[in-house]
Amino acid sequence: MVRIIDRRFDSKNKSAVNRQRFMRRFKGQIREAVADAIAGRSIKDLDNGESVSIPSKDLSEPQFHHGKGGIWETVFTGNDQFSSGDQINRPQGGGGGGSGKGKASKDGEGEDDFVFNLSREEFLDVFFDDLALPNLVKTQLARIQEYKNQRAGFTNDGTPANINVVRSLRGALGRRLALASPYQGRLRELQKQIAELLETRPEDDPEIIRLKDEIGILRAKIEAIPFIDSFDLRYNNRIKIPKPTTQAVMFCIMDVSGSMDEGKKATAKRFFMLLYLFLTRTYEHIEVVFIRHHTVAKEVNEEDFFHSRESGGTVVSSAIELMKEILHQRYLNGAWNVYGAQASDGDNWENDSPHCRELLSTAILPFLQYFAYIEITPGEPQNLWREYEKLVGAHANFAMQHIEGLPDIYPVFRELFKKKLA
Amino acid sequence: MSAKRQKRKQPLPAPGEWTFELIEAYHVEIDRVARSYGLDTYPNQIELITSEQMMDAYSSVGMPVNYHHWSFGKSFLQTEKGYRCGQMGLAYEIVINSNPCIAYLMEENTMTMQALVIAHAAYGHNSFFKGNYLFRQWTNADAIVDYLLFARNYLSECEERYGEEEVELLLDSCHALMNVGVDRYKRPAKLSLTKELTRQRERAEYLQSQVNDLWRTLPTQQIKTQAVETRRFPPEPQENLLYFIEKNAPLLEPWQREVVRIVRKIGQYFFPQRQTQVMNEGWATYWHYTLINTLFDEGLLTDSFMMEFLHSHTNVVYQPAYNEPWYRGLNPYALGFAMWQDIRRICEHPTDEDRYWFPDIAGSNWRETFDFAMRNFKDESFIAQFLSPKVMRDFRLFAILDDDHEGKLKVSAIHDEAGYRKVREILSDNYNLGSREPNLQVWNVDLRGDRSLTLRHQAYLRRPLSDAADEVIKHVARLWGFAVKMEVAHEDGRIEVLYERHQDRRKTDKN
């Protein structure tokens, strides 16, 4: 008659396909939301999803309905004051649920934006999409952590293959000793008594025979203690620990002179974020040093780095100088992998550029894993570019890229990745 | 109730946590009582699901299987968000009008709630689905799940063949017309899976042969067309827009016509539900209340069970007054429950007033009257027929006339001797699909000229179309393939063109 079915363990995510379709359809809006989110986020904050809001107008599913206006006659409940024929003022602005328009509320519904949450994976997906990353790299980056197996003492259970013989037998021996010790004590006592008695009495004395019997029983009991018990087994323990175990420091250097507008800064930010993301895959602990400069350089926090406005000329070497100083003071004790990322529009004070190259080449690049420079400018490369070009051949850990839009960022990392993937 | 109560049986245990054995035990008792009241139902299939599966079911309009579309993803996200933020609870149950009748019970429910839901869905709604004339005419409980399966497979086949994008755009357009895909006064043919498959193949072949025919250039053809040209097309205005497009849109390919048909058929399946909210919910609520109370009177239920049950029941039938902030119109559960209870009262203990208003049913056998009312009415007629002065007084119903040409609103009638009939008439009209939704017709196709399609909105009480109509017209134009005009016929006889959409021909040619 009745069938009761437990569906709770059926496949989940029946709606996953519909969700994907939804995401695909509103890719434009989602991308915009992600761009906004990136502008507002710390460059280290890439492990969270994001809530995306889409104007509900955009995703309405239109149907034929009545609009406001015309004549409507509607029944309400809870009459507390009206009689037939009463004239009443129209309620203002839909205040109170009981507004006079039966249909108005229907159309007015859902005027708010439609908000939903992107998961971390979906967020990164969109982030990567913008940057035109190859798929292999995407999976490398999106993977949360790599683990390696490591020994970590012994446990009481495990697979037979992992039995540690020495430990197990040592445990068995200990157990046997411990369990037998009361019997052994008694045994020694009895043997002593027999020895004493034998001095005065013959061997077939009933007392001696009784003692001998007891000794026999005790020996049997000691024999009966199992040689090895499942309780004794010890197994080698292996635990998984996250692979990245080293630390890195990342220098972000950005030109904040008057010619770097917000758009260029936003591009620079993506560049820094991406480098950061690369590093998080390889290193457990990462410090970020923010240096911004115009004619003088200053170490600042992230907030000031991206958002405070400065203007004036540009002396890039001031920043390189400061980087060198910080590098030598704090990070050259051998415990750090050092990365550098510089973003500028390349418009440097003419005589300063050779000095920059000199500094990088002698005092910085030898200590660095990698240094990437991006020049964000729509037109011809500027003088800093021309100087830096000379570094490319000489140093394998130096990369530079001229950037007009976001998709140009990735090639900077290609070199870096070739190494890491190999 | 407590006076009648006899303690002769051991009450069923009512722990917070349900078990399958308990659900079965409760079902046995509920089933026994339901039979004793003569409820006629489809066999039941009770399925226990998680809250996430409930959200899945929500987003595919409560169907166990459905084709894929972004709009379902959207509603899933909406439900999920509302649920996670605690803004809304999920329904305790979803019930599907199928044979066997599938009722989803949520895993989070307590034992009491599961019992309530079984009584409500598996006996209340189920018997309504089986008995009510609208459901009998418009839906086919035996075939719906098979049909949905057919639809999903067909659409995924189309996606493979013609691309997801193409199918999605087509579905968007069809969804926009989903609620104008019904002939209100014609009864549809019954569905069956095998018939559906052969029919679909046959029609595709036939249509293809017709297309080939177009390339024949015989002189007789021309004579024929001339005869047609003088005729009006369609000869009578049509209200079923989707059907008209399915049969007559010039540029649709066979598979596209099939998709239009699928959306139309599924839309049609929901047509009775839209018209029987008060009756159906009221009926189910009445029966869960009655069945559970009967079990309690038999001593089968504990007091703690009843306390929790009554708490939920009271929430369900709560009706705020018009001036309270959480007023959202009449609560169909509250009104329906009150009306069914009232009908029973009129049958069993009629007053003079009842004898005057309801000479036919006052003092009659309540079970027979219930059966008659449940089978033969929809909200509109049910209210017109059975809403009693007592219920109007209890709800303190009053009607407001809102004329946008007048400065003020007018109270047109209240719950008094002079107003009963008027209030009832207006309330009945509020539930009339015909006046609630705009009256649209396929008016004309310009066969001679540019093949443009003209839709006409027959205005009623100066009610205009909402702005979304412009968007819908774009969808109509996409399906029709040629220009589409939307005009409104005012009550004073004026005809006014509201929107006009031209379909980009190059795009259509590509299809």
C-alpha cells in the first residue's frame, strides 16, 4: 500500500548543472563582481569565495502580467474601522502590507539585487579567466595543498604491512614480564621454602610434595601467558603533512607617481595577487613587503600601498635602494626565498634608470629567486624598460613584460612556472 | 474533544527523532482513519530527503526530474541563500500529483511533523489530486513522471545536436509564454510515454515532408494560396499562444516545435494548481487536522505530540489583518481551512442564517457534501458557492475599490447584511484567473504581407499590461521569426499599438 523510500543518500547536487548554466549566463556580471572584489581585497585574501550581486532586472523572467493602474477591487481581512462607502486616502509608498493595490505588490516584488555566493573555486576560476592562464597552471594553483607522508612514531592499529616487529616484541616481552611477576615472586618463595625444608626432611615429605605441586601449577600459569598478543602489536605511523615547509618574502614595488592612475594600479594589483598565489603554492609562510615610491621610497602597509594618492616625479632607484636595504637587514640569513615584483609605467627620471639596473644586477638579483617587472603603459616602452632589457640575458631569474591589459600578465610567470613544474 | 476521548489504546511513541518503523506505524493508523472517512487516494510513496534535496526539488518547480535550465539554477541559489540566512524555512513537504503520489518528507522534521505531513500531503492533497475535476481533466497522474523523463532526455539530445546555447534561448522564450499556453475551455489529450515518442517521430517526419513540399512549384499551388489569402488567419482569435506558435510559427524546425510543446505541456500541468490554492490547501489542512484529532480521540497520540501538532497547525492557518506589517493577502490555508470547517458546521449544526443562505446543504450529510464540493469546484466557484456570512464575519472581510481615476480608495462592501453578496462576489473574482491575468489573444497573421503576427490585449477595467510585456514580445518575435505587434483593445473600442518588434532576419536565416 505504502512505499517508504530513503532518498537521503541519493546523489547530491542535482542542481549542479543548473547552477553552472546560471553562472555561464551571467558571466559578465560575475566577472565584474570579481573585479570589484579584487579591488577591495587584500592580495593575500584569495582563499575565500565572494558574494556577487546582480540587478534583478537583468535576470528577470518576463511574463505577461497586469501592471499598475486601472480599476481593482480587492478583498482584505481584519476590518476594524470601515463601513460601506467610506472614502480613504491611498496609502503612501506601499507602507504597511495592506496597501490598496492588490497587484502592485506582485510586480514590486524582488526589486532588490539578486545576491549569491561564489565558492572559492568559482572565484579563482573567474580570476584566472581574466588572466588567460593555461589550464595546467590553473589546476596547479587552485589545488589547496600537497601532502607528503612522514613517519610519526607508532600506533596501536594499522595494516599488517606496517607492523613494527621490534616494537611489538618488546611490548610482548614487557607484558609477559609484568603478567608473570606475581607468579615468579611466589615461585621464588616456594623454591626457597623447599630448599629450607630439604635440609631437615626427606624428599617425599608430604609438605615438600605439596609445595612441588604448587610450583608445577605456577609454572603452568607462567607458560600460559601468551607469547604475543594482538594487544602488543605496534605499527609504524605515517602522517600526511603539508608539503610547503619553507618561507618566502615577496617584495612589491609600485610606482605611485602622478602618471599611475587607478586603472594601472588595479592591473598592478592583479599582478601582485597572482605572484602571491604562486608563492602560496610553494611556500608555507610568506611575508609581503610593500614599497611604494615616487621620488622617494617608503615601506607602507597594504592599505596605503594601493589606496593613498601621491604625485610628483619618479626616481625608481629610491625603491630599489630601499629594497636592497630591507633585504640585507632582514632576509639574508639563509632562511628566506626572496621574490621581487615591480610595477611601474616606466616613466623614470632619465639618469636614474642605469643606476636601477646597476643596483638590481649587483646587489639584488644574486640573492633573489625571481624578479618580475611589468611596465603598464599603453604606448611605447619607456626608458626604464630599455635599461632593464639589458638584464634579461644576463640573469635567468629576471623577467619583464610590457602590459596593456590583464591577459598580458601571465607570460611573466611562464618562466617561473617552467622551473616549478619540472 | 477531550470529553469524547477514550483511553483504550496504548499511544504511539512520539520521540523527537523519527524512525522508519515509526513512520510506518503512524502511516498505518492515519491510513486506517482516512479510509474510515472515505478518502479516496492514489497509492502513496513517501520519500525521505535531506534539506539540500528539498532545495533541489524546489528549484525544479517541485518535480522529481526536469530538464536543465539556468532559471532553475537561479531559484536554487535563491532558496539556498534564504535558507542559509534563516530568512525562510523550507516547506515541510512537497507532494507531486502523480500515481503513485510522491510525498517528500524532510529529514529534519520531528516525528510529529512527519505525521502531520503524511496526513496533509499523502491523504489531503493526494485525495484532492485524485478527485478534483480540474486535475482530472488537465493532468495525468499516471504519465507525468514518464513525460518529464521524456522531456529531459529529449532536451539533452537537442542540446547535443544543436548546442546548449540554442536550446537555452528557445527555452527562455517558451518560459516567457508558459502561462499563456493553455486553452481554458478545451480539454487536453492524455499523455503517455510511448504514444508521446511515436507521435513526436511521426510529426517530425510529417513536418519534414511538408517542408519538402514547399520546393515544388506546381501551378495548382498558386491557386490554393490565393484562396487562403482572402481568409482571415487565425479564423478565430486564439488564446493559447504557445499552441499557436507550435503549430503555425513559419520558421521553427521540428525539434523546436517539440520543445515548445514540452514547455506547454508542463505549464499546463500546473494550470489546475494555480486555480485551486484555497480549496486544495484548505482541504489538506482540514484533513490533517481532522485525521490527527481523530487519532488523538482514540487515545493513540500523546499530549506532547498534540501540543507540537497544534503549534504547527496554528502557525499554518494564521491570518494577519490588513494593517499588520506581515499581511501578505489572504492566507489560502487559513481561508480554505475555515471554509471547509464551516461547510461541515453547516451540514451538522445549521443555523437559520445557514438555512437561508445554503438551503441545499444545510443539514445534509457532510461527507457527501464535502465530496461534491471537492470534486466539482475551483477557487473561484468554490468561494462563490460556499463562502458563508459567518466566515466573512470571522475574517472581517471588506472590499476596497481602487480606481486610478479617483483620488481616494472606496470601501465598496463589508461583512454586513448589505455586503455579504458583494464581498463574496469580489473575492471570487479575485481568484478568477480570467480577470487576474491579462486577456491576450492571437489576433491576426498578415499572410499576404510581411507575415507579421498581431497579438491583442483585451483590456478589462482599464488594467494595463506590465512593462515586462515588451520583453515578452521580444521572445514571441524570436519564436515567430517575423515581426510581432502587440495592440490593446480598450473598452471604449479604441485600438492602440503598444509594442512592435522586428525579428532580425539574418539571424533567423541562420537557424
